[in-house]
Amino acid sequence: MKLQLPEGYEMNNQNLINWINEKLEEGNTFFLLMSGNTGSGKSYLMQAILNSMNCKSTGGIPFTPQIIDCVELANDYVTAIRTSISDDICACENKFDSRYVFIDDLGREPKTQGANDLFLRLLYRLHSSIKIGKTCVCVITTNMGADEITNRYDPAIMSRLYEVFHFHEMKPKDFRKLKMDIGKY
Ligand SMILES: Nc1ncnc2c1ncn2[C@@H]1O[C@H](COP(=O)(O)OP(=O)(O)OP(=O)(O)O)[C@@H](O)[C@H]1O
Ligand SMILES: [Mg+2]
């Protein structure tokens, strides 16, 4: 299995692309946390990884995992709590419990105590799930650096994320702005 990149993809993170390809060749087990400024290409690359993988359920049935949007998840959780629908609350709390977990925009959820508590719990569960081999692939994108993750959630979770994740900082480039600037001339 090889990473299939979209047409016109600029190879500005060659080391990371090499690492992903190595992992994909070895098999379906890898854990990647991409950190970087807005427009640096985190979600774009995460989608490319997802598109390149043959994800299979425990029963061997192929499926396409959904990307979890952290803002949406936080909103769903607030609604589920407000309406006291326990199935919906459970669905949010089980959101990171899967063989393939793709989490977009960690830290962009609102800075409320409720959202913070939820994400901290989910991250601890994710770490345990990776440790016992229940989760075999996880990709996380975030605008936060390691220090911000520590401050936002807690130092113990950052230490655990370091333990299991390949931590990659994207080059500080904004592809959106670049495309807009090119369009101007
Ligand atoms: N390596 C690349 N080569 C060419 N275009 C790219 C590349 N990476 C990203 N882009 C373009 O830039 C756009 C923005 O990238 P992306 O959505 O991945 O940013 P992001 O890092 O997730 O930003 P945010 O933190 O705001 O979510 C993409 O939709 C794509 O068009
Ligand atoms: Mg993004």
C-alpha cells in the first residue's frame, strides 16, 4: 500500500511522506499527530492517508472511516447532555473507540470546562486503546503545539501522546493564502 497524493501536491514535508509510506508498507499500524498553523496541509494530508488505506472492520469487511471534527463532536456532546439522550451521550463518548481513528482540529472545540473534560477523557481512552492494540491507526491534526496541548488538557496526557504518536510539526506555510495570492496576479 502506498500513499496516494492528490494531483499538484507539493512535497514540502518529504520526511513525513517517507515515514507514512514506510508505515503503510509495513502494515496498517501507525499513529500520527500533525501539528501546524492554519493552511499548512494537515487535513489535506489526513484525507489522502484515509483515501490510500484499505480499512477493514474486525470482521474483515472494508469500510471508510469518518473523520471526526472536534468542533462538531463538542457541539453534539453539549446537545446530547442538554437533551439527556443517553445513546447520544454514549455515541460521543465512544467516538475515539475504533480501529481507525481520524481526528481533525483537536483543540478547536470551544474552551469550556465540559468540552475540555470530554476531550481529556477521550484522549486517555484513545491512549489505552492504542496500548492494547484495539486502535491500529490514528491520525490527529491540531493547531496546537506540545506546550499548548499540555496547558489545554494536562501534562500527563501529552506524555502519553508522545509515548504512542509520531509527532510531526508541519512547515509554517499557509497554502490557502498562497493560492489566494497567486490568484491575485
Ligand atoms: N502539500 C500541499 N500541496 C498543495 N496544496 C496543498 C498542500 N497542502 C494543502 N494544500 C491546499 O491547502 C488547502 C488547505 O490545507 P488544509 O485544509 O490541509 O490545512 P490545515 O493545515 O488543515 O489548516 P487548518 O488548521 O485551518 O485546519 C487544501 O485544501 C489544499 O488545497
Ligand atoms: Mg484542517
